[in-house]
Amino acid sequence: MTTHPGIVLVFGDITDQDADAVVNAANSSLLGGGGVDGAIHRKGGPEILAECRALRAGHYGKGLATGQAVATTAGRLAARWVIHTVGPVYQASSSDPSLLASCYRESLKVADELGARTVAFPAISTGAYGWPMADAARIAVEAVRDAITSVEEVRFVLFDEEAYRTFAQRIRSS
Ligand code: AR6
């Protein structure tokens, strides 16, 4: 069935999620980094990086563009797939919210292609990329709410209390 997904909030670590797919807040190199990206590669093991390297050697020679998404194995994680997406870097005067919304939409599109029914997202762009949490939460919740997808459950996995509270407030008020 294709409809809007249900939304669940979790206070925790994305690498612990038992979802069909977990989303990585990656960078365009697809070759790892800190934050969510570092945690996923550390816990998921070298198989994920090997597939990322293969993507770079093939269709993604120039890397993954901001707002796009692509899947690999999840290696040793409980999930079956990691969907890598690249959030926009926040710049106070010229940040484009549609690129952040695109990360959620494109990740759900990839999830549909895979047949994933449960997908766990971190708060993309709110760490190293500096997007203010309240604005990022609004964009994330709206993008997921409006998506037409076969994904049944979207889990936002928030790493600290402030992020959890901000997402909870946004869901209540929209
Ligand atoms: N589980 C859930 N959320 C987490 C975890 C975790 N294990 N670790 C951090 N967060 P970030 P970005 C939260 O920096 O802003 C990387 O180096 C964190 O508190 O992971 O999109 C990539 O390679 C924050 O709220 O992603 C890129 O270069 C949110 O997840 C760059 O950082 C996102 O923080 C991407 O930056």
C-alpha cells in the first residue's frame, strides 16, 4: 500500500535501530566521516565502506550530490540496508530548505525501491553541518508527512534530549 508513513520518535543511537533501513548523514565523498557517519561505519564494519568505494568507482564517480540518496548493505548492523544521503551545510543567509527536504524524500524513494517498510533517520544536517534543530525538525517532519511511500514507519532517532524535545514539539504542533 502506498500512503503517508507513520512517524515514531526514538531517543537513542541510530546504529542500534532494528529497522529495515537506517539513513546515514553522509558527505558527498561517501567515504566516511564523524557523527552518524563515523558511528555507522564503525559499528557496521568494512563491508559498508567497500560498497561505498564501489559506488564511487562506478556511477558516483563525482560523489553523491547534496539532497540525493543511495543504498548499500548495512554490514553488521541490525538493519538490512544503509541509505546514504548528503544534507546541505547550513549557511545563515543562503540555506536552501528544499535540499534538506530532498534528503528525506529521496531516502524514502530509495527505501521504496528496496522494499523497506521501516526506516530510521537521524536529524540530518544538525551536527557538523550546523542546521538549527527547530528548523531542521520542521523540514524533516513536513517532508516525511507529505511523502507518498510504501514505507510504513519512519523513525526519527534523536541523539540528545533537546533534539528529542524539539522533534516531539514539532510533531505535536503540526
Ligand atoms: N545516532 C543518532 N544521531 C546521532 C548519532 C548517532 N549515533 N551521532 C550523532 N547524532 P552529524 P550532519 C546526531 O554531524 O550534520 C559527518 O562527518 C547529532 O547530534 O552526524 O548531517 C559526515 O561525514 C546531530 O543532531 O551529520 C559529514 O561530513 C545529527 O545526528 C557531516 O558529518 C547529525 O549530525 C554531516 O553532518
